[in-house]
Amino acid sequence: MRMYDIIAKKRDGGTLTRAEIAFAVNGYVDGSVPDYQMSALLMAIYLRGMTDAETAELTDVMAHSGDMVDLSAIQGIKADKHSTGGVGDKTTLVIAPIVAACGVKIAKMSGRGLGHTGGTIDKMESVPGTKTALSQENEIGISVIGQSGKIAVADKKLYALRDVTATVGCIPLIASSIMSKKLAAGSDAILLDVTMGSGAFMKNLDEAVELARLMVSIGTAHGRKVAALITDMDTPL
């Protein structure tokens, strides 16, 4: 199997197999696939898209590229919330403590800035003394942390590459990035905040609904309880 052939297949509108996706993703993680070839594949995906089956396979491969967190030792429902990002998106900092105060365990893995957005972790770290690199021990029922080097390793590398190759606003790549982290983080229930409008990646309702539907179907297929809501990013939340 050659990365050249995988790039050419997607460039020409073909459907990649799980073996081909795994070859590309795992090769990029271990260094056998260089940045320039993965960049070419990302652009081919951006232009040609992916089927739902391809996106589900990509998500699963990315999730298993690092550790899969086991939260079964924590009693009760473990919930996670994720936003697709946008200008001024700070809902986690308000919502997570409220939900935790009601007794729901929150295991929230947040991202950094992508494209024109600022990530939740970036906002938290702007406060002097705030730590986002934490161990898995948790005594207060809530954890909002950055993505560790061992969780969804492929996503962490691809996330950075998309940011500099103009391939951020691609629904299959957004869905696989978000859901690979959510699956690896081990929560039972996931709430997805899909932003839409001038300050978001999804500019219209049709795109936002498509992304929401895709992410819910991926999470449900992996046995998680998933819901999504679409929020307006034409104005501050």
C-alpha cells in the first residue's frame, strides 16, 4: 500500500477503505507519512468529501491512535460537552460548573484555537495560575482539561496541520476530530453545541444540521448517548 495511491484515489473521488485510512493516519502518527502527503490527503478530502462510512472509520482510527480513557470507576453518568467553536464561545466555563453542581460528573476535554477561533483551554490559561494539564484523579466531580499527548494522538497532529493548510471548514474532518476526542475521553453522554453564522465555521443552517447529524450518528453507533443543538454565532452568545 502506498500513500501516493491513497491520495490519488481520494483526489479522483473514490471511497477509502478502513485499511487505507488506517495506513494514512497511523503512518502520519509514526512519522512514515510526511506532512506534505498528509496535507495533500486533507485537501483531497476537503474538496471531494467523505461518505458517512468513511467518516465513521476515520473517527474510530483517530480515537484508537492513543489511550482510550476508562471512567467506569466513577459512579453515575459521566457527561461531556463540546462546541464546534466560534468567536466569543465561552459556554463551557459557565455550563460545566452548573451541571457538576447538580450532581452530574463532567469529564470535559477542551481544545485550543483553530482558524479564527480561540479555544476554551487558551481562554482558561490566560488566567494566571490556571492549570489545564491534570491527572485523572478528580475529587470535585468536574474536570476541564487540555488534550493530553496520549489521547487521540492522530487528532492532535491533524488538528495542527488543518490549521495551516486551509482545510479547517470541512464537515467530515470537523466531525472526526471532535468525535474521536469524545470517544477516547470515555464519557457516557455527550452534548454537542453546533455553532452557525458569521462567527462560526458553519455559515448556514444546512451545513450546521449536516454536521450535527453526522456527529450524533457517530456517537450513537459507538454506544454513547448524544444530543446536539444549533446555536447562533451571528451575535455573541
